[in-house]
Amino acid sequence: MHPLDEAYPPTAVEAMVEDAQGDLWAAMPGLGILQWNGTKTRLWTTTDGLPTQLHVNALVMDLQGRLIAGTDSGLVIRQGERWIRVAADNSLPSLRVTAIYADSSGLLVGTNKGFTELGPDLAPLPLDERFLGIFPVALPDLRILDLIRARNGDLWLGTPTGLIHLDKHNGQPRVKLIAEANGPGHSLVRHVLQDLSGCGLGRYRIRWHHEIHG
């Protein structure tokens, strides 16, 4: 660990998460993952097991306390002093992981070619246990920038084309696109959050600062 004022090249922070010990972890494309314990920092890089390109796009702490990163080369998980590749990479629509969401059901993993679902064991869920199941569903945009599973089980996907809402009717998945034409000032959705208060089945505040009730 090094003092906080140690110089690092200027770079964007793509994602940030806090662990159970209160340490902050920041995904910094081109540099790696920066850990800060409140006083000192450590930069995790390829020498610690991160992929060679060091393009880290997403970070999440799952309900088991595991730190998982999404990179341009797939998913990696921190195990002690190393980052280890997740075996489920082979099941991803693309190795370019752009978003991760964790809850009691496991992980939602967004990529530039769609999304998939992993169980708590980080293994791919069987098709009949996934939200879309065996039904062929065409998404308006496969470039997933963020995603969440709402309290009522619906999925919300942020994309360059707008906010995609996935729900079910009579057991079959439905797709709704909420874009600029529906009222928001821009179709690009980088982040989707569910706040603590909720509203009905859930209230969502996206980057437009526009509330959607579902």
C-alpha cells in the first residue's frame, strides 16, 4: 500500500465499490484496479492476475463478499492476492464485460453483445431458470451499459438506444424501450439505480434524472 498522494496518470474511473472492511476499489481503464483503505493505496495490475489490456469496465461486491471485475477480456474474481478468471467466461455473449449486477439470485452480466445470468456459484444458469427462459427475445440494443434486477423481478437495461424494461406477461417475457421519444432528454442510459424508497413495484432514477414507475 502507498500514500494517497502517490501520483498516478490521470484516468477516468469506470466503476467504484466499497468492501466489508470499508476499502474503496476503483476500476481505472489502462491502469488496473485501485484500492484505497482510507490512508494508503494499492494499484492491482497484470502482475496480480488482471488481463493484459487492463481495460476494467465494471466492479461489484456480491452477497458472498467476493470482489468481481468485468474487463474487456471477461470476468475476474479476487482470491487473496490474485485475480482469477471466472470459468463462466465461456458462456458470455462477449468477453467484453461492460456491467455487472449482484443479488441473491447471482449475477447479471452485461456485455457489448447482450447479457446473461450466473448463479451464486458463478456458473451459468440453466435456460429454464433465466429470466428470458427458452423464449427468443430480440433486444432493441445489445450494447449493455448498465443493468439491474428490480425488487419485483423485472430487468432494466441501460443502453445507447434507451432504457430497456423486461417484464413478464402470462409467463412470457416482454420488452419495452424507453427512449428520447418517450420524454427523456436523451436516449443514452449509462446508469440505472433503484432507490431505497421504491414506489409500487419499484422506482428508478436513471441518468436523465427521470423517474419511471413500474
